[in-house]
Amino acid sequence: MNIVLLGAPGAGKGTHSEMLVRDFGLKHISTGDLLRAELKKASPVGLEAKSYMDKGSLVPDAVVMKLLVGAIAGIKHGNGFLLDGFPRNESQAGMLEEELASRNMNIDRVLYLNVSKDVVIKRLTGRRICKSCGAVYHVFNMPPKREGVCDKCGGDLYQRPDDTEETVLRRLEVYRKETEGLINYYKTRKILAEVNADLSRDNTYGLILQKLGKK
Ligand code: AMP
């Protein structure tokens, strides 16, 4: 089962990716995570991406595509993959289709997590992430047992620099202009499944399982 998770920043793509990967053994490919890993290494790709990411703009397609192709090439035949944060525009969607076709692969389902703007702003500005294992918390909705410390591994929690209110608004605008059109793109291909992502994590996940025929 190969899945794309589509939705605005803060729709819960990261959280639900974690749950789907845990339950179905999918390979998780997040272009945001791949870019942040390059940034941490201070590689040329990371340095090029930084200025775009800090502003909440999209990193150029060629840069992201290189990372994505590397990740897809590393997939062993297994249970399938889950794409989180890719594609972000129609040009990326087209390149993805070509890349997969050349490997006799395809996308089975696009899960569109539909979330409202108010919910996104509250979610993202309160989001905290573990520096060591990447686990996601929220200062109100899902606080760690000890403030600033990861329950799972004891690592330090931090706020992504692009989760400030100003950058969140910019990211939402970029989503509206560049990414939202993909909803129709996948609707016409008849693989889109829409889920209400304003609900609690577990309720939204229940809907996702229904759409995947797993419940
Ligand atoms: P994310 O973790 O998916 O919210 O991505 C964080 C940032 O990484 C985005 O705001 C973009 O700057 C960049 N990014 C992630 N995925 C892509 C993509 N598919 N295309 C362009 N930029 C991306």
C-alpha cells in the first residue's frame, strides 16, 4: 500500500504518519524531515534549503526531488511507503508519477486531511518536537510528563523555527496558493479520500483507518 498524506501544515500529517507506520510497517518519507536532516549536517543542499524553510516558502523542486528520488531508491520491496509533505505542487506530483512509473510503482491512496485555519494556528504554535527521536508533543493537547523533556527517550523538546505565528500564516498562504490544487489533481485520478482533521488525533485516525478499509 503506497499512500500520500495531503493537507495544510498542522493538519496532522506527521502524527498520523507515525501511527500508520507503526500499524502497517510502511516506510515513512517526509521531505521536511529529509531537508531538516540536511540542514543539521550543514550540507550544500541543507544550506540552500535553509533560507526558503526559514521563511516558510517551498524549497525549489529540483532540490527536493533529489532527496525524494534517493529515498524512493532506498525502498526495499515491503509493505509500501507513506509520503508526508510531498508532493507540494502539480509539478512535483507529475515528477513523482514519472519516477514511480519508471520503477513499476504507483500511489494507491491520497489521504487528504482537511483542517480549519484556527485549528492549525493553535496546533502549530503549541507544537514541540524531541531533538533526539522526533516524537511530537503539544503544550496543551499532548504535554510531556516533564516540561521540555521527551517521555519516550528523555531528549530535549524544541519548537521548530517555522512554527511561530508569523511563519505559520505564511506557510498556510503557500499551501493555499501552491498545494491546494492537488486535491482536484488526485480527485480526477479517483484516489483521493478526504478526512476531517479538526477532530482529536484518535478520532481522525479512526476515519483514516475506515478510508483505508482497515476498520
Ligand atoms: P514540513 O515539515 O513538511 O512542514 O516542511 C517544512 C518545510 O520544508 C516547508 O515549509 C518547505 O520549506 C520545505 N519542504 C518540505 N517538503 C517540501 C516539498 N515537497 N517541496 C518544497 N519544499 C518542501
